[in-house]
Amino acid sequence: MSLTKQNLKSIKGIVTEEVTKVVNKEVEGLAIAVARGFQDVHKKFDQIDKRFEQVDKRFEQVDKRFEHVDKRFDSNDASHRNINARLDLIETDLSSLRNLLSEVKEIRRLLDNHTRKEDLEKLGKRLLRVEKHLGLVKL
């Protein structure tokens, strides 16, 4: 039996329909598989987002601890500056006391070497100034 053009068209139409159905089923199956894959990817991204939220919370805790440490460093720095200022004051006082000691030694040397009344009066005034500065004499 020979095939006519009409038979060929009808066979071609049937084959085309069948191919279209198969292709549509395959495309639909592929679409479902892709959709499931995307759902899995979304779930994994949600899990990753949750993990990042936990990491963010941990970093916030670390930041709070560092703030506390920074405050302690600032406090220590302020204490250090206070101690330095006090040491500077002590050094100034020591320098002043050394100067007074030098003055006393000079007065002692002059007392040992001079016995004139004028010299004794000058030495008495110098000694009174040193004693006032040291708080030994109250007026």
C-alpha cells in the first residue's frame, strides 16, 4: 500500500501531536524539577540567613565587650594622665625643695664665714623666707 500525501499529512500531524505531548511532558517535568531545585536553594538561603543573623548577634556581643574594654582603657588612660600630672607636681616640689636646700646651705656657709651684723640681718631675712616657704614659721 502506498502512502498518499493525505496519509503522510495525517501521520505527520499525529507524530507532531505525540512529539508535542512528549515535549510538553518533558518540559513540565523539567519545570517541576527546576522549581523544586529553586525551593531547595531558597531553603538553603533561609538557613544561611539564619546563620548570618546568629553571627551578627555574636558580633554585637563582641562589640559590646570591646566597648567595655575601650571604657576600661579610657579609664586607665585618664588614671595614667592623673598620675603623670601628680608626678610632675612632685618633681616641681622636689626641684623647689632642692633650691631651698641650696639656699639653706648657702646661708649656713655665710654664717660660718661672716660675723658682721649687716650680714647676719641679710641672712636672717633669707632664712625667714625659706622657713615661710617650708611652712616652719607662721605669721
